[in-house]
Amino acid sequence: MWKYVLKRIGLAIATSFIILSITFILMKLLPFQKPIGTISEQYSYYNKQIFLGYIVTYPYELPNQKWVFQYEGLYYYQVPIMTQYFRWLGNIITRWDWGTSSQIAPGLHATTIIGERITTSMSLNIISTVISVPLGILLGIIAALKKNKRTDNVISTSVMVLISIPSFILITFLLLIFCYNTGWLPTQWPAATAPTSQKVLGYIIPVVSLSLGSIAGYTRFVRAELCEVMASDYLLLARTKGLTKRQAIIRHALRNAMVPIVPAILAEFLSIMGGSMILEKLYGINGIGDLFIMALNKKDYNVLFVDMAIFTTFGLLAGVLLDISYGFIDPRIRMGVKK
């Protein structure tokens, strides 16, 4: 098992390295975006790029080369992309330096900007997952036990409606009803200096918007799995051996139905991360999703790259945990065992 875990982690690291390397090279092929700010601020930014090894200076203009900045008789040129790539690797390995922002916060490290926002995004997604998982599983179990009855029909219809509505449409209606019409909740994400009560109220709209779709997804998945298990031959055999319906469901049906459900929670968490990108922009949340769109619009490539690295890392990590979880949940699976 440990050999398999180490192998999967190694493959995830290698995959992450390949993805980030290709992304870095493709971003460097984009047109160079000059930093905003005064001449002295731009001069400071370019000096940082010289320190990182991405730019060189010459006291004269090079033929057939396009300079990116000119200051006090010096011409600033980008070095070849592959040279920047290897220097980028060296900067990360030796100094953990992913570059600085050129548009959002010129001169500030991209990792610092991400670090200031990632806590907000993670807290929203974790709270949404904690709420949606138990509610979704509970409603799915109720729907399966009341299959084809009024309760099941109500739950299934509600699930189909919620799944059909995107989260950004849902948050628009929630804002209209509970923020603008009634004034019960804040219309924007509270500022850092806002009272604690206001901050708590600020979580309601985004958490509900993220949770409802996930609850519907879990409910549908749990209902389908549990209905399939309850119709299986081994559950009928358990009933014929003297177990009551409740005992058979708790001891056999639920346990076997959870095998594909628990790993699906990780995949659902990633989908919430992706969905919160638009939601953060609509509600003015200072998270990494809103930062991604901002960096893309302003062409702040260094911040955009680190933001993409975060999402890539989460995706690969979830994939590793997903594969490993099967070995713990399903006793029929023994990873790493040779036949």
C-alpha cells in the first residue's frame, strides 16, 4: 500500500511539473505586459526581473531585438524563453520565488498576494462541503427508502431543479431577495474591518449558493447507488437469513453504497472550487477565484501563473486522495498487491 501511495504521489509531482512547465512557457510566449506605476516603480520592477534572470540590460540598442524598457541610457531586453524557464526553476528551488506582480500590486511577490486571499476561498469551500455532504447523503437515503413515493418525488424534483440552475444564477436571485429587497444580508462581501456579526452574515449568501448545487448532486448520487444496492441479490439473501429491513440496510446497503460516494466528495470539492470563481467575482469576495479573473483581465502573468498552480495542485492532490481512498473504503481492493 505504501509503495502505491508513494508511486501515486511521485506521478502527481511529475504531472504537476509538466503542466506548470508548459504553462510557464506558453505564458512567456504572450506579449510582454509592462508594469503600471511611476517610472521609479517600473524601474524597481525591472531590476527585480534582472535579479531573477529574466531581463538583461545593454547601454545600446541591439539590432533585430525589441527592448521592453528604457531608463537612463539603458535598454532592457528579455532573455530567451528557455533561459527564463531554467532560471525560473532555479528561483523556485533555491529561493521559492515565483515572481512579482506587474499590474495588481506592482513589486509585491505573487505568492504573497495569493496567500492573502487563499484563506477566504478555502474557508468558503470547506464550510460548503461540511454542510452539503451530510445533508446530501441524508436526503439521498430518505429518497431511496421512500422510492416512488411522494417524499421521493418531492426530493427528486427539487434535485433536478437545483442541478439545472448554475450557482451564479442562484446567487443573483439570493442577492435580489435577501440583500436588495429585504436588506437582511450584506450586498457585498464585508470588509476586513467590518464587525464580526457582519462577517458571519457575509458567509450566508456564498455558502448557500455553493452548497445547494452540491446537496442536489450528492442526493441524486446517493439515491441512485442505494437503490441499486437495495435491489441486489445479496441484500435479498440477508433478508432471508433473518435480518430485518433496517438491519439489512444499515449493515449492508449503506456500507456498500458508500464505496463510490465517499471518493465522489473529493471530486465535488474541486467542482466547488471552480464554481466559486464566478461567485467570488459577483459577490466581491477577495478570494483566489476573483484574483484569477482579475489577473487574466489585467494580464498580470506572474499572479495568474501562481493562481493556476494552486488549482492544478489541488486537482492532482484530490486525484491522489481519490485513488488512495478506494483502498481504505472498499475491502475488495488491495492496492499494490501482485497477483
